[in-house]
Amino acid sequence: MSDVFKLSIVVPCYNEEEVLHETTKELTAILQGLVTGDKISKDSKIVFVDDGSKDKTWSLISEFSKEYPSVSGVKLSRNFGHQGALLAGVTTASKDSDAVITIDADLQDDVNAIPKMVDEYLNGAEVVYGVRNNRDTDTAFKRSTAEMFYRFMGFLGVNLVPDSADYRLMSQRACQVLLSYRERNLFLRGIVPLVGFKSAKVYYARKERFAGESKYPLKKMIKFAMDGITSFSIVPIKMIMGLGFFIVLISIVLLIYSLIQKINGNVVNGWSSLMISIWALGGVQLISISVIGEYVGKIFSEVKQRPRFTIERDIYTEKTQEENKR
């Protein structure tokens, strides 16, 4: 593996005008340090992906791309979501980059871990995970629910890297394998470990958000978790079957109990137990139908084979073509 290679840093952005100046400043400084240290080539790039922002995010990206040779951008035609924006950036950058790093724009992930990722890549790792060494910046609720989620995913047999998000380095070969997975319901944290190849971990302390508001409120976090569960395991459906057998078993026991009570003349007329049974079974049925419906809905969206993203403007490719002409 060559000591000097082209690196692209993909940064998904949705209404990030408040942080883009600082993000650009810090990432360009990191790139320049790696270029000066003869670890990456001078044509390495930062690729901001505008995921249908409604503020000045794209105008700032366009401005920075003219001001900084290392900055480029990709504008999506509408909002495709965080995972879709990541995939669009990886698709664009991996065409001519030896390695791609993905990182969020809010600067919570420590950019100083990037040189360590590069070192691991130069040592032969093709996938390098950025892993948080603590969750001190999270609320107690978020910290406990995250731990429960990773445990539950492990119980379902899904191979995740605990405390790692979408901050990672991937070689060009790993990126191409990732892109061969054609799911529309994207959960990259679960897909990337399936890629295989030699991997490594780099630990860092997660910071507070530099500015702006989180783009992942509780509602989106729940949806994201549900996507991860239903995209990678059919265990919930099997659990429903087990629940059904359990309820049938209980009903048989209650039937035998009722017959014994009738024979002994201890029958008590009442509606409480009947109402409780009806409501309990009705709730179980509705939950079961909802879980199955989630899987059917995913099948529905997958078979339509709609594009996972649509690029409206690609400054990265434009800049690359100009550089190749020189």
C-alpha cells in the first residue's frame, strides 16, 4: 500500500449553516497536516453533502469550494435522510479516492482522531471505526437506551460495533463492497461490519455539539432503531410466534381450571376477567400486526427499487475533472 494516498472526508449536512465555518476550518487544518506529513496526497478532498437543507448550507458549501481547493460539495435534489446523504457522498468520493472517512458536521466527533485512522489504514486496516470511549455528553436517558439497543441488537445476532456511529474510514475496496448492498432501508452501522476485511478501532472522546440543534430528536432515534432491528433480523416475527404459543398454552390452562371449578360448583359470574382478557389479547394482536406490517412495508419499499438518492449538483466531480485536465 502506497504511503501517500488520496483521502476524501464525506460530511453529510442538513441545515448546518451555524457550524459549517468551524467544521471547514478544522477539517482543512487536519487535511493540511496530513499532506504536510506526507501521509495523504495534496488532491485529497472534503466532500460536504447537502441533504436538502432549507437554510444557507449549500450557498456556504459553494462559497467554500471556491475559497478552498480541498473543499467540494454534492447537493441532493431533496432531503433523503442522513444515511442516504452518507451513501451519496461515499458513492461520489470512492470513484477516485483510495480511502473515505465519514463524519458528521456538528463537530461532536473529534476530528483529531482522523490522523489515527489514517495510521491504521497505512498499517493495513481497510475499515477503521471511530469508537467513543465514554458517553459523558449524553443524558442518562440517552445513555441507558443506547446500551439497551446495543444489547438487544446483539441478542438478535446483529454484529454492531458498540459506541460507534457513522464516524469511520473505509478503503476504496471496502466502499465498493458496501455499495454493492442494495437495501433502500439503510442502516449503515449494521451493513459496514458485513463488508469484512481487516478492521481496527480508534477511540476518542465525544464533544458537545459546536452550534445549532441536534438533527436526531427522540422520534428520529426511535425510527432509526426500528430500522436497524427490522432491517437485520426476523427474530421479532419469531418472537410473535412464540408469544402466540404461550397465549394458547395459558388459554388451555385456564380452560382446564374453569372446567374443574364448574365441576366443583365454584363458578363465579363476573365480567372483570373477561374484559381484561379481551383487552390484553386485543393489544397483543395489534402489536403483532404492527410488527409484521413493518416488515411488509420494508418489502414494499425495497421491491420498488427507487433511487436511494438523487444528485442535483456535484462540485466534487467538477473539480476532479478540472484538476485532471491540468
